[in-house]
Amino acid sequence: MQRVLMKGNEAIAEGAIRAGCKAFFGYPITPSSEIAEYMARKMPAIGGVFVQAESELAAINMVYGGAATGFRVMTASSGPGISLKQEGISFLAEGELPCLIVDICRGGPGLGGIQPSQADYFQATRGGGHGDYYIIVLAPSSAQEMMDFTMLGFELADKHRSPVMLMAEGTLGNLIEPVVLRNPVTEFVDKPWAITGCKGRQPNIVNTLHMPVEELQARNKYLTQKYEAMRAQEVRYEEFLIEDADLILVAYGIMARIAKKVVLTAREIGIKTGLIRPITLWPYPYGVLNKAAQTCKAMVSVEISTTGQMIEDIRLATEGKVPIHYIGEIGRTPNPEEITQQLLVIAEKEGLR
Amino acid sequence: MASPYFVSRDAVRVLSQYNIEMMAPDNAMAYGDIPNLPPGIIGTIRRNTNIVVDLAGDKAGALVLGYLTKFINPVDLRLYMVINPYRPFSWELQDIAELKAMLECFAQHPVTGMVSNPHLAEDTDFEVIVKGHRHVQEIAAIQGIPLVGLTVTDAFYHEACLEFGEIVKQINLYLRPDWL
């Protein structure tokens, strides 16, 4: 077991290499650039490919081409770059091309700033691309999980023949923590659909154009069934002290770590508090939140976002059973004390103290 | 240079308590998406005060080094490589040799010392320090660089002094978030 000290972004890059990623196509942007820098140094040494594309659009379409050959490939960017890649992500989803897309979030909208953010939740979970599609979105909360979820992401991408997104805050991308290096993946699924040269067989074609109405409908029906399978199989979450909780925090990524400290502090004060951490932002753990809403008195969405975005999924999940409150701001990572103070106000409002 | 995350300027208040003036990009430029240097740094260098320039051990850092060293009297320059062997590209001899060559090329000045800084943050134990420091010792010897310090936190200071003697320096960490 080899332990090293890595930035979250470095852990993603190393995890990708250990997962068998053979090509990285990207365009650097703070706070994700360390991923490209790491890949630029490592990929040539392992016989892989690193391309700094001329734009984010070029990069995501290189991912399309690379994934079509059956190799594990990836790209990484931040909010503005992910916005530009959305058209390509729609094509990847329809082309059923497995790949990993990393979003290390910074503040928006527009160019925004390079400070931390979780305000890419909508574009990660709902997409900005056209058509009926979903992709799995994983939200790590430590440098170790940046590595582990990267490896998991490639596995899920191959399993479902789908793009997978890993979404984390700029804080986590730049946070240096100890990481246990995982063993490299040595066994990969067969990809008989891949474009590898058709000598001796019928050509494989990756195509997203379906002109006849019946073909378009059949294609969408098939994809819908695949998304249902993802929903049934891939929901991941973590519960922390929710059994007797009156007040349940819902937080993901680095905010889940901070929220855990808040839960413990609030309980010391006498407020029965718990935490639900969605690990997959899509598929979202709707059922888990709905069940918890039957016993708790209120929920609080904690996000690095000014308006709140995940809060809409919490409302969908809980179906009006409990009041939903919000704590959040963009541009900085709040500490546990700050959140606890706001939580006390909410607890008082709900008659819990 | 182009990141607002966990940077020395976050410790400006602590440093000022020790009469250390922090020079860093300020106002909006502090959050610029491009490398930028703090205004006034050349003037400060020319005032012949004691200055610590904290550079990343990569090409971006080397570029800044190359720019600044032409304003520094080489007689006064001490160029130290701080090596944590548990960080990426810091264990293999070849990686460190490449970094040394790059820094010396940009600085037009030899590296004058190596500081051993072996740790795994909260996972550090004394064995981690010993193993890492022995490795840095070997690299420094092969590279012909004097080892000028071994940095440890107060939890390991006494034990490290017994093992490694006067080379040990105690450091305090100020940039680790307390929610970790």
C-alpha cells in the first residue's frame, strides 16, 4: 500500500492512468489545470496520448473520436469549459461512447471567477446539451475519492456505454491530502462495437443521426430504458446520524465533509441533526430523502451556490413533506462554525431549540 | 501564481505578527486566471532587504525565478529546493534532477541547498519522516546539494532531533483548514 500526498486534481489524473486511460484531450482552465499538467507529463511516458486542443469544443470532439476506438479516454475543465463541451456531451451520450468528463467547478455565471463553486450542479445533472439524455455524475469529497471515483467513473462508463462526469469544487481540486495509490486496472470489458478496423468483419459505425421518425423514436426508447437501468443500479449516497434526526442537512462533495462537523456540533448543542450526502448527483437518491422526510422535521440544503441548485432535487424528493431551508454562498468554502450559526437560526425558526 | 487556493497570502495576518511583510498580487488581480507578480517586488528586492520568494517547483515557478534573479545580487542569493518526496514528481531521482536543472537554467545560479520536508499531512508518523528523509538524503548526496534542513511539526520535533540532530527545524502549519 503506497501512500502519497496529492492535490485532488493530481489524484484524478493518477486515478485515470491507473484505470487504464490512454488519452487526455483538454484545454487548461483554473482550477482544473493541474489535471492537464499531470497528464502532459505522465501520458507520453506510459505510451498514452495528451493533446492540448485548440478549444474545449475541439477537446470534447477528440474525446468522441478517441472513445469510439474503444480506449478509455477523458477530458477535464471547469464551468465555462464544460458549458462549451455540452454539445459534444449530447453526442457522446447518444453515440453511447464511454468516457470520463471532469468538472472542477469555479464561480459563474459567465466567466465568473476562479474561486470555488458548486453552481455547475444544473449543467452537470441536467446537461446543457440537446435531447433526452442523462449521464452519471459522481461527487467526491476527498483527494482519495478523487482517485477512487475517477476509477469508478471509467468502470461505470464502460458498464453502461455512457459518458460519466466527475464533479468537484475548486477547493477539493487544489486541496492536498494523503492518498493511497490503488492498483492499476488490468481487466477491461470487451467492446465489440468499437471502431478498430473492419478487416474480416462488418464495419462498426458510431452515428447519432436518425432521420426516419420510427428510428428516432426507437433509439430514444432504447436510451430511456438504459437510463432507467442506471437509476435502478447506480444510486450512491451516505447517511450520517439520520435515524433520530429532527433536522437533516443535505450536502455533497467537500460541503458534506464540513456538514459532518456541523452535525456533531449541533448535536452537542442539543439539536438532533443528521446528514444525507448524495454521492451520485445523477441518479439522485430521491428515495432516501423521501424516506427520511417521513421522520425528520426539516431539511437544509448546504451548497457553494448563491441561489441553490441541488435544493430543487431535495424538493422533488421530499414532495412537500417537510420545510426545506438553504445555506449557501459562492466564491468561498464556509467553515463549520459559520454554517452552525446559520443552522441555529433555522432550528429556532422550526422550534427545535 | 494563478490559483486562489491555499496560498501564502492566506497567512498574511500570521506572518505580520512576525514582522514579515507579505507581497502578493492584490485586489482583483489576486484572483486573475493568469500568472501575475505583485507590484513593487523589484523595488523591494533592490532595497536589499531579506526576502523569501516562495516559488512553485515547476515551470511557472522557474519562469518567475528567471525574471527576478536578474535583479538580485548573486552573492546574496540562496536557492533552496524544498522536497517532500511523497509529492508527485518528487521521489524519483530523475524528476528531481530535471527540476534542479530547470531551476538552475532559469536562475543562472546553482541550487545552494536542499530542504527535506517529508510528510503525509495528517497521516504522518515518525516512520514516514524517517523513510522520506533518508530518501532525500540520498538524492541530495547524488546531486551534490548540501542538505540544509529537515522540517517537521512540533509533534515529531523532539524525536527527530534525537535521530537527526541539529538539521531539524520545527515548522507550524497555517494553511490546513480546521474542518479537515
